[in-house]
Amino acid sequence: MRVTKVIKSAMKHERQSVDILCVEQALIEIMVQHKVRLVKVRRSSTSQNGSTTTVDYACHRGRTARISGTVKRLRRSKRCGCPFQVRVQYHRASKIAHISTYPTHEGHIPRSREYLYHLPVHPNVIECCMEDLFDVGTARHVANMSLSKEKLQYERSSAIDQAIYRFFMIQREISMMSYQIRNQGKISKDDWSSMWVEVCNLQTRGKVCYCQPYNPSAQDPNQRPFIVVIKDEWMLEMAMRFSTHNSWAIDSMFKTNVFGLPLYSAVLPNQNGVGLPIWLMLCTNDT
């Protein structure tokens, strides 16, 4: 402990005094200036008379990786022992806080590609990837789209967000997000409510024109079956464009999904005779 204090005192550090109410803004300025994400260290100390309180903040890649047992875990940890640290001393009597910054990075290069993989993803990027996942459907394509939009998302964000967030997602993260969406509320894949969650997500995006939940105990037979009609803006436009002096062809295919529901589709030929889907329907075989 004494050796640590000697080394820290010998390190080059920056010191400033601010009002207690301005500590949060000062920490934001430090993160923006040094391109670092600070995390609060759990321990905090208070003097014996209670006049001063010390709180330590460290780089999110600070400290060393934990090793459980005698066998080292075969995975990479974000902790690389970076000594970057910020110490805040609150003086209650004078209502002043002294902020000491030790701006030394070791074991990683701030804002490098390898450094970005250990930062959390920006909420706007997650929302954008979630929308692309509903449209594209595969994690690999969504990940490539996320990388192509990285610069645009970075420029639209604030300075503090540019320092503490990542603006792209990798394929593994998108696959995990897709799995969580499919299993919201710990619903099994063979449960009707799982299908209903997916339908509600599509309905909020304007891709479902009619839906009815499965209710086998309903008194009215017409309200018992599960029904969902998928129809987006493009399908509606094609139906209005080519329905004049034309006819629809409706057919069904069976066992096209994990629920075993028949898929009904309505097809309308265009000016070249090519069939265009104008709506898709999933429903139970409930009489």
C-alpha cells in the first residue's frame, strides 16, 4: 500500500478546484478531453471528523482481470491495468471539491479499434440495428450496415457520447439481441404469446394491417383463431396499382414455420405477368 502511494505521488497529475455542484460537469470535461470512460470505484473514504470525503474514479479498463481458481479463464477481459484515475475530495465546510487527475494510459490506446470493442454501444445505434434486424433479418447483414453508418452516428452524437460509447455493433451482439427479442419475458418458442410479441413489434412498424390473438376459450367462434395479416406500404401500393381489370391468386403453404401454421399469400400479376405478393396471412386451422 505504501509503495502504491509513492508511485502515485510521483506520477504527473493535474489538479483543479471547483464548486461541489460542478463536480459532475468537471468529470464530463475530463472524459471529453482525455477520451476516456470513467467508472466509479466502489470504495470511498471519509475523514475521521467527517469534513472531507474522497471518491475515486478509474478508467473502465483499469485494474487487472480476475482469475478464478488455479486455471486461467480462456477469454479476453477489458481490464488491462490502466492507471488512469481521477480522485475527488469533497470539503463540506468550504463547499469546494479538489479534483486530481492522473492522465496516464497504459495497456491500450484510447479510441483505437481494439479499445472501442470494450465500450458499450450507443442506445441510438442499438435502436437503429433493431429496426434493420426486422427489415433485413440476418445478423451478418445488420452488422455490415452498422459499420457503414458508424461515422454518421458518431458525428450526430454529443462530445461526451463520442468519448464513452461505441457506434457500431458486431454480428455476435446482434445475434444476442435477436435472441433476447424472441425470448422476451422468458416465453418459450412454442407459446402463442411469443408469436404475439413478434406481431406487436411488426404492427408498431406499420407492417401488419390486422391481427387477432389466439383465444380458444372465446364464446364467439370467430374470435378464437390466431390471425395476422402482413401488409406493408409497398404491398398496398402494388395492390392499388395492378388490381384494376386483374384478379388475385390465393394459395396456402403448410409447415413453413416452427408453429406449424399455414401461410396464405395473395399474388397479383404486374404489367409483365410477374406475380407480386400483396398480403400474407398466418392463421390457425380453427373451425
